[in-house]
Amino acid sequence: MRPAVFEGDDAFWFETLRSFSHAAYGGLDFGEVLATAQKIEPGDFDGWHDEWLALAERIAGEARCSEKRGYRVSGHDSFLRASDYYQMAGFFLHGNPADPPITIAFDLSVACFRNAAALFDPRIEPVQIPFEGTTLPGYFYRGNGAGARPTVVIHGGFDGTAEENHFFGAAAFAERGYHVLSFDGPGQPG
């Protein structure tokens, strides 16, 4: 497949293409992603961070306005997209986990996701899972329907987050009646 953006920059194109998989469960708007990607020069990691951060901040502002006006669905939709765009902003900063921009992007991504989670019905519940003297952050999704339900456990890899798992299966399983426990394991961002 020929890249729609970032021709010749496999890493930027792959990460953009990967983000497209989030669309089915509200993680992005194709127009927003393409318009943002077209502003970024291939190989410009600072530009990548700055453009995704700017988009995330704009969408987070829209989310807060929707929430303030009582528009729950619009609020959670925008908070989900903002969360994902903040995660995109920090994606290529993994080389130095102590770098303030990655911490800022990650913290804002989590905050937006938690704002979205509180607006869902049923609510997506933040959890802390005890593990070797600390806790692992995650979320519990109640499956649609009454009665006992099977529970699916989801976690990602090094560059994934518990918040991103929403788009990679957690929302789909919950929508189909399963309970879901999604979390960041040891060594992951959370």
C-alpha cells in the first residue's frame, strides 16, 4: 500500500496507519489525522510531537466545553480523541522516559481518557491492581447485559497503554457483553 502521508518515512507512516485502527471505537477522526500529518515533515520528531500536541489540546478544549454544557456523548467522544492524540504526541519520545514532554503527553492522555471513561454508560472504572509492592494502573469495563459475565484480560506491549487498549479490543468486548480488565504491566508507560 502506498502511504497517504510520510512517503519514505516508514516509522511515521506506520504510526499514522496504526492510529487508523483506533477509528472504529472513537480514537480519531480521519480528517483530523490527515490534516495534522500533512503539517509534519518526515523525520521531524519535534514537529511530530508539537503538531499532535496542538491537535490534542484543541480537541481536549472542545471536550471540556461539551462536558460543561452537559453533552455527555460529545464530551466522551472528544476526550477519547484527545487522549489518543496526546498518546501520539509522546510516541516517539520513548528514548528518554524522563523527558518532560513524554510525561506531560502521557499524563494528559490518561486524564482525557479518565474524563471520557466517567462519561460512558456504563462507566469505565479506573482500577489499581496490587503487584509486587506497587500497583498496576488499569480499567474495568462492565459488559452490556445482566447476570454473570466472562472477563477478558487485555494488556499491551512496551509502547502501548491501558488507555489505548480501549481501541484495541476493550470497548469491543464490553459492547459484546464481556467484562474487561485492561492494564499497564510492569515496564509499560503507566
